Amino acid sequence: MSTMSDLVKAVKAYAIKHYDEDGWDYIVEAFEDSEIATEIRKAGARTEQEAINVLHEHVKILDDHRKDIQATAF
């Protein structure tokens, strides 16, 4: 079982690698480690992949909303 610190690091590393996909830039640019940890804890994620999946659900919603706004800008 990974520690919370390990899970947060895994999420951040994944976010950096996938910066331009599905809203991962939000994690890199706007999320504090404590916010990432809170989302992981709330979902009960225990593995790196579970933590990544949890945060993906969260940032995908933000990214979809951003895309909706951008689509109506012009």
C-alpha cells in the first residue's frame, strides 16, 4: 500500500506527463498537494492508479466545462 505522499507524487507526475490532455494542467497549475490528498482520501483510493483515476474524474469535469466556455466565446 502506498503512502499518501506517494499517491500525491504519482498524480503530479502523471499530470505533468499528460499536461495537455483532459484537464491535467489544472493539477499542475492550480492544485496544492493538500487538495490532491483530500480528493484521494475522499474517494478512498489506495493505489497510484486509483488515485490517478480519482483525480482524472475531477479534472475532466473542469476541462469539459472549460471547453464548453471556449466553444461559446466566438
